[in-house]
Amino acid sequence: MSKTELTGELLQQQKAPTLGDTLSQISGVSSSYFGASAGRPQIRGLGGQRVMISSNGLPVRDMSSVSDDQLVPIEPFFADRITVLKGAAATVAYGGEAMAGLVDVDDGRIPLQHSAHNYTDQIEIQSGYNTGTALLGRFQGQEQGFAYNVNLLHRERGDFKVPKNAKDPACNDWSELVLSSQLQAQCQVVLGQPQWEYNGTKYVDVTPLDQQIIEHRSDNLQGKVENSSNYQTSFTFGGSQVFANEQLLGFSFGYTRANRGIPGFMHLTSKGTDQLAETGKIRINSDQYRFDALYSKEFKNNSFLNHGEITARYTNQLDDESLAERSVNTFELSNWQLNPTLNYQSSSELTGMIGLALEGSKHQGGGVDNYLPDINSDRRAAYILQNANYGPLSAQLGARYEKVEYEPSFPATYEPGRGQGSAIADREFNLHNYVASMRFDILTGWWVSSSYTHAERAPAVNELYASNPHFALLIEEQGNAQLEMEVNKATEFGTGISFADFSITANWYENQYENFIYLGNTGVNRGGVFVKEWRQADTENTGFEVELSYTLATKTAGDFTFSAFADATENTPVYQFDGTYDPFTIENFFDPKPDQEAEYYRRNLEGDSMPRTPADSQGLAVHWQYDQLSASLDYVHHGAQDKVAKGEFASQQYHLLGAYFSVTQNLLGYESEVYINIDNLTDEDARPHQSFLRQLTPLPGRSVAFGIRAKI
């Protein structure tokens, strides 16, 4: 398992409005990118239900793992530390939703008191060109054993600018569009009546140029992406009290409200429209309430127990999706969690932790376009992690047992569709996760590591029960209530060398998925959108990451830190047969072999790669610090992705160049940092391959943000 932490000045420089964008310069990490307001982290080419996002150590249960267009209810600008764990080993402590990795955001909403802590109030103001305007405030202090922390944020951004047209050039290319109805749907275009002629071997398009009419259902503006604006307001208040015998009791309350557009997307056949062909802009209103509580105790005089902790959380999230200012889809997700843990030490070499995870969720949907039934979910888990350290050798063993239960029901507003997702049933899963890892320090400054993880994941609610059109993804999404648990047998090897001010690390990984759950093609178009259904088959995820860093300290010119990284990942179906099986021959028609038949259709519908696999990337950065001045320049190259699934189009390479400059000085009696942050300096037309929005909108063009951070 590879671990990366963002803290301090580097975190300040890389903070972005979405969590995915904040972490996008870490090797092996990408953003799902659903516009400037929604971007969920993906790790090693996988995201959604396989990347756990946690806040202060507790999982964040929200709808962003179900649908990429949903806002991740975590504010990166409040983060004191962001930890990224890459690999399946995190599943022992966090469950199967961490199969690809974990992102934990420590925002200090419950202040953990330290006698040497310097409590300082801070205000930050940011605005600029092609960027949002934001006002942030953090106010904290401590009086007679009680510490408090208040965070305030308001951010708003208009429609963002792009270097060329909003849509991909292929969306204006008749020759590309006429051959692919899927591309027409992704581009949201309608073609004039094509004319076909048989040339003796196949039908070819012979439509005259003056009749090659492309009608755009959604706007294809030049230099701007319509309906990409958003605003957000967040507030948190937390406090903690220290008691005798090394005890602490803390709590926090948080509220987030957001309104955001889904750029480029239009409903095509909503039940809420007067006509099937009517279109309209999609906007989503979100409200979330969150309550956290913490009790911790240090066992100073106990020879076995070190630390005990009980964390609890309750969240309530309400999203209202509107089409042309009419509400068509709502959902409410409420969740409670209770996690007690104990840290122990049986000897100086042996330490460990045991824990429980108790959780319940309730999903309720509404509106004319509701695509999920109501679902009650319960999770119960127990786990143990044992660490051993003997000189140059360190090892960890861990095990987790988890039980997941789903109880769906039909609300009055829900109409089941026609696919497997409508055949709902209660489900129960018993999951087992194990991990064994070791690290050996061969020499001072040179180490090697390896790990093996057996991880199991229960299908998610949409994978089991989705039914009807899911307009945010421009598909009809069909679940399958008969899906089995997903199993990952993960192997990872790593090595690192560090001496003086130089370090380099490398990791290789292989994840062998059994019953990998994926959203598969059907080839059916219904109601203006393509039908996709959740299926299972073996799949392989492999790749590597390399990172290096060098610090050069000078007496006259300041300190320079040079860093670089490279990563690559592949997600490929695992086929057992040679592909020659033909289910349409008479001898096979009456006696098909199920395994060969299933593989035949997967080959012909999915191809040799899983869709939306991020392209390989390489990055370079230099950071400079001299007295009160600091600056950085970062460059990331995202390669072309031509390993694509059936019906998917290759994407072009692109380059992102960014710059940051700041000076710390006294302004009006307050210690302040004035900074300039420039993204996409070369105004590149950048379209991430992993994004559902790739054909409809690129990343924002050149953006320049000016800001002031002041300690008051």
C-alpha cells in the first residue's frame, strides 16, 4: 500500500474547489471531472464504489459514489491534511469500498487539543479571471479546557471559459457521427436523414454535403461552457472539552448548501416535460446537515492499552435535480455511524488496533425521473490490525468481517423499468477481508516492501437496484438484484531509496478481480438513451507509479525542491476462451455453454479494455522558497488513450501547466500572504478520458486567481 500526505504549503498551493482536482497531481490519482463543481478522486484507474472517501477517519456516505455528477460533501479548503492510501490494504479498516484506495480529509472540525497549539484566526479572499470568487474564514481558540473551531465559506463561479468550442470536434464531424449512434447521444446531437448506398460489400454513407445537417440539442458555444456556474455555502462549528484522566469529549455541526449546473447536459425524454423531444438545462440543489461526536481516552498507566476512541456521525443529504427550472428527481440520504476502536501494545515490538464499525443508511427518492427505489442499508463489521517491528523488518497482519444488508421497497413515486433492475429483492452479504504486508530495510536509505490483500465488496445500491433512465449519465441504467459479491486478490511490490536530499520510490500492483461489477453495453437504445446494465466478470487492473524528489538548499538563492512522477494503469477483461465460439450455429443454439456464451457477448459488446480508463501521465514540478517569497511551477502530461472499449472513442493527449507565486508580509498590522495561482497556463483544450463529460466540455481554460490569506 502506497501512502501520500498533502500538508502545509504544498496543500495550500494545490487546493481546488473539488477534492478530485486537489489531488490530481499525485501519481496514480485522477479526477472523475463532472464540471468545475463535481470531481471525485479516482485511484489507479478505478473510482466510484472502489475509492473510499473519509473525513477525520470516518467514511463519507453520499451519492457521489453512485453518480459522478454528485457533489462530494467535503470542502478541500478547510483541510489541514489529506491522506491518500493507494491499494486494497485499506479494506481491513474501511471495508470493500476501499478496494482501490482511500482518501481521508482531516479538517479539524472537532479540535484535538494540544498545549503547544497556536490558535490563530484566519481569513482568505480569492477572485480572478475564469475562476471563482471565494471568502473563507477560520476562527479558533481555547479557554479553560474548552477548544472551539468555526469554519465559514462562500464560493460562487459563473460559466467558465474554454479555449475552443465547448464540445469535442467530433461532435461537428458528420463522418464520425453518422457511423455511431452512441457518439450522437454523447454529443447530444440529432442528424438529418442520412442516405446509404450498398457498394457490394457494405452500406456506405452517400449523404450530400448540403444535407449533412447536425442539430445540437445542447449549446456548443465557442469560448464558454453554458450552465457550468455554481455556488456553495458551508459552515461548521466544533468544540471539545478536556476532562480528568486524559479524556476528551468533542462534537461538531456542519451545514453545506450548493447549487450547480451540469455543463452541456440536457434531459432528452424526461417524464416531467410536455413533449418527449423537449430539452432543458439541468441544475442540482444540494443541502447537507452533518453532526460529529468524539470521545477519546489515553491510558497512561496501562501496560497493554494505549488509546481508546469512539467516533460517531449522522448526516442527512437532500438533492433536488431540476430540468428547465422544474423539479424532476429528488433523493434524500440519511446515514449514522458508530466506530469504537482500541489501540494496544503487548510489547515494544508488537502494537495493534481492534475496532467495530456499525452503520445504517436510508435512501429515499422522489420525482418523475426517480431511478432508484427506497432502500434501507445496514452494515456491521469487526476488524483487527496487528503490527510487528523487529529491527529492519516490519510487518502488518489484518482481518475484517463485515455483514451488509439491503431492504428495498417501492415508494409511490417510483415506477419500475423493464430491465433486471426492476426485479428487486432483499440481499445479504457476508464479507471477509485479509491483508499481509511487510517492509525490509536492506540498507540505510534503501527499503523494499510487498503486500497481499484478499478484499470483498458488496454490490452498491445502484448496481443492484437502478432501473429507468439515469439522465445525468445519458443512459438508462439497469441494476441486477442477483449480483454476487466482488472479490479482489491484490498484490503490490514497492521499493524506495533516499539519501541526503534525494528520494525515489516505485510501486507495481496487480489486482485480480473475480466477479468484477461493471456497467455493460446492451446495444439497445430506448427513449433516446442507450441502455446499460450492471454485470459481473473477471477483470485485471495492473500498473505502476514512480515518484522522485530532490531538495537543493542554497545560501543566497533560497531552497529549491524538484519533483517528478510517472504512472500507468490498465483495466482489461479476463477472457478464458479463444473467442471462436459462435452462439448462432445450430449445434450451439440448442446446447450453449454458459461461460462461453457470456464471454462471447462480453468480447463483442465491451472489447479488450474497460471504458474510461485514465491515460498514462507524467509530471514535473519545482518549488522555490526564499525568505518571505515562494513560487512553484508544475507540468503534467496526460497521454493519448487508445486502449478503449467498444463504442468508446480514443482521446487526445494534453498538457497542463500551472504556476503559483506568493509573498508573506505585514498588511494593516496582520501577517498576510498574497498569492497568484494560474491553472492551464497554455490554455489547453484538455478532455480527461475518464470523464463522462469529455465530448461536451473540456477542463476550464486559462484561469488566474488572486488571493490574500491573513492571520487576524
